[in-house]
Amino acid sequence: MNTFFLISLIVSSLQLSAAAYSTNSNSNDKKNVCFSRDAFLRKTIIATTASIFTASATTPSALAFDNRLDDKYSDRTPQVGSQPTNIGVKSRSSRSYPPTDYDGLAPCDTRPNCWCSSTPFKDAPARYISSWDPPKSSSAIKEVKKIIDTYEVGQGGIDGGGYKVISEEEGYLYVQFQSYKSGYIDDVEFWYNSNKVDIRSASRLGQSDLGVNGKRLEYIGRRLEKEYQWNLNRRKNGSLV
């Protein structure tokens, strides 16, 4: 409930109670009743307002997701930012020349805190990751969802703030992950696209992600390889990113 509305409601109730008390008093006590009523209202309003704001201030603000590690750092204001407006599979235009139109996930910008397989390689070669190859195309996103449902919060020292599946549709999955201390939110998408799965994992705020998005994709990808025999194109050093 809106805090201002709650305070107004309490004040109105107190005024009605005080008015009723004043009406039922005899005429000799009217002056003292009015003074007592005003003092009572002032003290009660101050105490009530303080209690409301104290309760609001002590509510764990960083507990965005129920599956976070614990309530440590819950007194910190989470740096969640705003959910991007370019989430999802949409018609897009390539930044490279000659420009081409394509359907896919949002491209990474110039910051080194994003990985995406959906955009043309020439658009952002430093932020490109190869699409993933599932053995069974019909159950690809379902298999990704099973990995997400059993994701180890805090694995590799990341995502201690937990995660939440925001959208699950035919051939598409959108998940938000949160950091432990500062509450940063990363947006992660999986899209089944013509016998392969495109991936995008990106931080909302900041410049560098300190390798968080890469660690997350490594964990998910490794489990898909091991548990469902997915074929992932790894680099010469064995990493995905």
C-alpha cells in the first residue's frame, strides 16, 4: 500500500475517534478535551509515521528472488536498473556493412558485459558466442529449463542473489539472475532458432561484469553437454567465451 495513503487513512480514523470523544464530553470539559485531542493526534501521527518509515527502511530490499543464498547484505539497496525494452525475439538491423535485417535477440552494445550468438558475427566479434546445438530440437528449451530449475545459486562465486524465470514460451526462455552483494540484475535469454539455440546473457548496469556472464554460460553449457549431450562449439582453450 502507498505509504502516504496509509498515513492519511490513519490520520482520518484518529480524527473521527477524537471528534466522537469530544462530542460525548460535557460542556465544562470542552476546552481541555480539544487541547488533549490535538496533542493526542500530533503525538500519534508522529509515532505512526515514524513506525511506518522505520518498517519500510528495515524491509530486506535486496531480496528480489526467493532462492538467493541468504539474507546477508539485505540492508543494501539493490542496483537492479530497468528491464531492457529490447528483450525478446524481434526484427533487427545489422550494424555491419552492408546492413541486413534479421530476426533474433538484441545485440550487445560496446560494453564488455554481454555475450550474444544471435547477431551477425561482424556486428560485435568480441562479444560473439556460437549458437548451441541440441541433439533433440523438439525438447531443446525444455532441457535448458531443467538446467535452470536446478541452477546452483552461488556457483563459481556468482548469482548469489538468486534467479527467476520471467518468461517461458514456445521456443523461448527469459531468466533474470541477481548478484549477491549489490543486487545487480543480468538478463539471460535462450531462443530455439532453426535447429540451434541462440543465447544472450547481458548485464544491465556498469561496464565490466568481471566475467560473470561467461561463468554463467559455462555452467549452463557444461551441464547441457553432460546431461543432454548437446554439442557446443568451444574455443581452442576449451572455453565457450
